[in-house]
Amino acid sequence: INHLAHANGFNPSPRVVQAIQAASVRYSIDSLTLTAIGILETGLGKHNHHRVNSNGTVDTGIFQINTVNQAYCIEYNLESTEGSAFCAAKLLHKIKVHHPVDKHADARYHSNTPSHKEIYYSKLTRVLTMNGGVQ
């Protein structure tokens, strides 16, 4: 996690690293994929804020959980580092279960729209390859 973050120019706090590790284990999600999503969404908290989208929804927390998905993660405080990481891992797990043969399933975290999904997948790949090719 730290290596990938540093390779992409970020220095996550121990709390962020621990949250990603715990969430990855809890939901059987690759910790590097979850880290890459955190990098893309907010720079692992460096640019953490509420983002209002053009459709009126709001993204919250380090992993920018959209209001559309907040009810799915009602047990988590999305304002907290841990809650955001656990919700993101839970959503990724759900995506992988529902789309087991989609090799770009991780990009569904951002969008199910094919063109948006492909762009996000390219960004994820770029972040992950900054890890020296280790995934």
C-alpha cells in the first residue's frame, strides 16, 4: 500500500493504510486495487471533500462514496477514514460478485457506463503500474 502510494506521489497516514488493509481483508478485495481507487478519488485523503455531481448526487469521504450507494453502507460512517474504506471494499466486493467475468469490473466502482468505465480502468491501470508492475 505504502509503496504504491509513494510511487504515485502520495504519503498516506498510518490510519489510511490500516483502514485499507482491514477493509481489504474483511471483503476479500485486493489492497492495491483499493489503494489505487483511493489515489484516484482523493489522493488517499489529500483532496478529501464533498463533491456535488452534475446529477445532484454527492460523493463523500476518501473513497468518494456516492449518495446512490450510501444506503448500502448504512453501517459505516462515511466521513471517517475507516468507514469510507470499508464501504468502498464492500462495494467492490458486490461488483465482483455481480460481474465475475468482466475483466474491467473494478472500474465499475466509478461507473457502469462503458465509456466512463474504460477511462477509469485506464486510470486504475496507470496508477497500479506505477507500483513497478506489481499487482
